[in-house]
Amino acid sequence: MSRLLLPLLALLLLTTGCNRTEPVYNSRFLAFGTINDISIVGVTRQQAEKAVAALEQDFAAMHRSWHAWDPGPLGRTNRLLAEGVRFAAPPSVLPLIRLSKILAEQSEGLFDPAIGKLIALWGFHQDPLECKGPPDEAEIEKLVQAHPSMTDIEVNGIFVRSRNPAVQLDFGAIGKGYGIDLAIEHLRELGIENAIVNSGGDLRAIGSRGGHPWRVAVRSPTGSGTLGYLDIAGDESVFTSGDYERFCQWEGKRYHHILDPRTGYPAQGTRSVTVIHDNAAVADAAATALFVAGPDDWHRIARKMGIHYVLLVDQNDTIHMNPAMAARVHLLEKRRYRVKISPPLMEEKGPAGRLQ
């Protein structure tokens, strides 16, 4: 999976003002090539340990199923897509194909898992990442001209086929979010209503921490320090894409892993994007799409994708936010950044309760 290093968002749990009679169980394990932190509130230690053990097995199975280059369901899917044959998609892969087609269309192809060959050409599929310089321009152009896209994949019931042999799926920009959604479903099936599932900084929180909101920190786009924080309660996901997450330094220039499908090169103009949404998979995909859209077009794409909370930091240290996000985020580095508030993404209420 790509985007496996620590994203912009790091989990901070409040340690003051919480109901101390509510037990808080914290655990972590390695999956998707990153650390996964689980916090569970309001159940016995035995219940929490059982739940974490189940999630660890879930995440291990998902990693095997969705790895684009190792043998497994997605690897087999990619081989058959390249052959252009009609085949029954593996049950672990088909839902991601269906959802990815929808989100790719909404994002106008700025999020598109079909560009796996382009990701491999840059070497961003490798773990650990090896920096060997950018690929040959002619090879990049050849793949861009082939225009692999989720629209090339036909889905009919459980059967799929690709009209384009250049299609190769890489779920690095949605798999972690989809996995977190499944993990939250599993926790609820186990009777757990207050928890955070945090995979390498991207997370979904349900319920509360003893009646108080979960607090999460938004990391500075430099990759260290804290830009601000958000209070999360109820059921929300917070995902971030940043240019420092996974990159190569070559001859004094940094090449990050978030590729623009239109050019074949790392997207320009953006340093980080943070998105809040009630669905982790949608938040995951949208963070990538808005990063690629950049400071000039993020607002339009966010509206098309139904995203209501966005914070984008551009390469000129300007923070772009819609009013609803500005009302929720508490910035800690205001002096360093210029803040630009966009028009609303939806019918948003101002301080006096009026619709804007």
C-alpha cells in the first residue's frame, strides 16, 4: 500500500477533564505497514482485549487481500484486468472497485486507483522506498497517454473486466479508510460504542471519551509539530494527505508520492489537506483528490464529492478552509500562515446561527 508513513494527522487523547470512572483501554499493532492505535472506552479490559485481537486479525487479512504486488486477491485481479478477460472479482476486492468507481467519477479522476502502473513506475510501491530518481519522461508520457482509469473497468454483478490493459489497481488512497470503516463496524458488533481506530494518524472516532470529545492534533505540514487540533464526537473520520509522507530526494529536488493522473508527476501547489467526513473511505479518497486539485480547484471538487470540512495548506503557506472547518479547527501556528476562508461548501451557519 502507498501512503504508509505517518500522515499529517496524529492522535492526541485528552488526559484532563474526563470522567475517570470510564476505563480507557489503549493498544497498538502493526498493519498496512504502519502503527495502528486503538482506544476503547466504557467496557471491561477483557472485552477491549478481545476486540483489539479481532481487529488485528481483520487488518492482517485486509493487508493480504489488498496488496497490489504480492500474491493474493488484488494481485490476481490486476493480472486478469491486464488480460482483458471477464472474471468473478474476489469478494474482498469487489466492494473497493465499486466504491472507487463512484469516488473517481465524483473527483473527475483526481482520485483514481487505476494508476497502479504509474505508481510502480515511480517506485512508490516499494517498502522500504528506494530513491533512484524520477522515471524516464517517455515512460511517464506513455502511461499518461494510455489513460488508465476506473471508468475502464466494467462491473456486472460479481463479474468485472477492463477495457484498458494499462489499468492496475492500487488501493493505497482508499484501502486504509475502507479498512477503518470495517473495523468500526466490527467494534459495534462487539457492543463497543466509544472508540478511536487510528491507522498511522488517519482515524475514525465514534462516541466520546467519558462524555467528552476526542481531541486529535493536525500536524504541521512540515511533518513535525502541530498546526492545530480538532474535537471529534459522535461518528467522524479525519484523514490527511501530505507531501512529506512518502517521498524521494533526488539531485536537490523532492518527489512526493501523490501523483496527478493528468500529468504522471507529483501534484504541485499543495503541502497538505485535512478532511473530515463520516465515512473513512470517502475521507481517505477525498484527501488525495483535493491535494491533487490544489489551492485553485479544491473547493469545486470538494462540493462534487460531498465534503463539508476541508483544510488545505498550499506551497505558499496559505491555509485554505471553508467556514465550517474554520469554526471547528483550533490553529496553534496562526502567525506563520496566512488564512484564506472560502465560500461555504454547503448551507453553513455563521456565529449568529444564520445560514451563509
